[in-house]
Amino acid sequence: MAQVGEGKFTYEVVENFLKLPAGQSFGLVSRVAVDSQDRVYAFQRKDPPVVVFDRDGNYLNSWGAGVIKNPHGLRIIDDKVYITDLNDSVALIFTLDGKLLQQIGTRGECSDTGCDKSGALVPQAAGPFNYPTELIPGLSDDLYVTDGYRNSRVHRFSRDGRLLKSWGQPGKTAPGDFHLPHGLVVTADGKLYVCDRENRRVQVFTTDGEFISMFATGKRGPNDIALGKDGLFYICEQLAGKEPGDSPGYVQIRDAAGNMLARFGARHTHGIGVDSRGDIYVALTTDRSVDKFIRKS
């Protein structure tokens, strides 16, 4: 098997790691995440949208058929599943076996941003939601949603779904400018890291939305960001480069200050997850699968 990376960030690559039942195939895989037992959850744009595997990639079960119209964001925190349904513009929380616990937003109702083309720089920011991208819990049971494909904001909600604050505006350079906020994580020290994809950077805020800092992610925009148990950030890039032989995607590993520790090629990566052993999983759009990077050092 191929190896990538170097030093303590050396990985063995296992393509098409997850094993579906005979005769089945994945749809476009938007996200991948792991629970406390290192079971792997692939989020595909096909019914059933959530497909569950053990650590060795063996199929366990699936759920969510008919419930999620257009899967986008999926994150597992404290064994709850946080999901965004892109086209229906709702954020959803489930148990690990697919029981719906909470819905934020009204299905099919989109806020008025003046945008009808996903991924475009919106004419104006608005309230929740217009094609939201990611949902995560904060430190004090608050909830945060990046509202990105047809909006340019981050929304903060109380645990019962009451909107507390929104921030961000369409733009390309200033702090708080967003062009497709696409993924986010909250750290134990109360910082919110937001993937500002089309601006090719990660912006860092307090959990109340005050800007702290930012760092660039290079030629490609950051699609997703995961926080490992080692305190490091794992970021995936999807957009293909223009140089001959350039990889269609990359995985970056960075410290809390944004310093690059490792970067290696991958297939078209839209989502990323890290398990308790430091192994990396990437969700593939074009290749419709999940690849695993097994840490070797």
C-alpha cells in the first residue's frame, strides 16, 4: 500500500476502505465522522444517507432514508450526530441509531440573501438559513451553524434552538468577510475555527463571534476541518490545482496557531474525520467512497 507524509505524520493509504454489502455502491460522499467507539459514519447523497461501519470497515447498519433531502454536514460530538440538510435548509440532531432529537429551521424555507446560485458570493447576508453547511455544539451547549452556500454567516443558537447571534458578511478580504463558510470546529479554550472556503482561509473567532485571527490555506479552499485528540487540526482541500501532476485534493495538519505540520495529496476530499488512534478518514465526492489514512508513526 502507498504511504504519504513524513516523520511522525506518515500514513498508509487504504483506498475505498469501507465495505458495503454485495451489490451496493456509494452515492456522492459528503462527510465522514467517527463515534466514541471509532465506528465510521459515511454521509452519502443517496438513500439511506447515513451508513455505519466498524473500525475495520465492515458494514454494520444504515439509517435516515427519506428524512434528509440533500446531505451536507455531519459531525459526531459526544455520540450525537449533527447534520445539515442543504436543500431543505435545516439543521438536525440525531442519536447514533437515527432517532431525531431536534430540528432547527423550517424545511424548505430559505432566508432572503438575494442568491439563487449555490457557491456564489451572495448580495447580502441574512438570518438562518439558506443552504447551511455544518452544525456543531459549543462549550456551553450552544449550537453553531455555518450558513454558506447561499448565505455568508455563522449563527449561534441556544441549546433549545433559539437564535442568539449571527455574524459575517459577503466579502473577500476583511475579518468577518465570508465566501462560502463551509465547516467549523470549537476548541476547549473557547475558539471557533471557520473554514472560509472560497476565500482560501480559516478564520478564528471567540464563541461569541469576536474575530481573533486567520490563516491562509494555500491555493485551494478548506472544505472541512476536524480536531484530533492530539489537539491538532486536520483540514481537507478538494479543488484541483492547475499545475501538471497536481493532486486533486490534499490533507493538511496544523497546530492551533495555524502552522503547517504536514500536507499530502489525496483524492477529491469534501469531508474529513479523525479517530482515537489518529487515523484519518476522507469523504470523496468524485470517487464516491471513503479513503483511510492509517497513521504509521
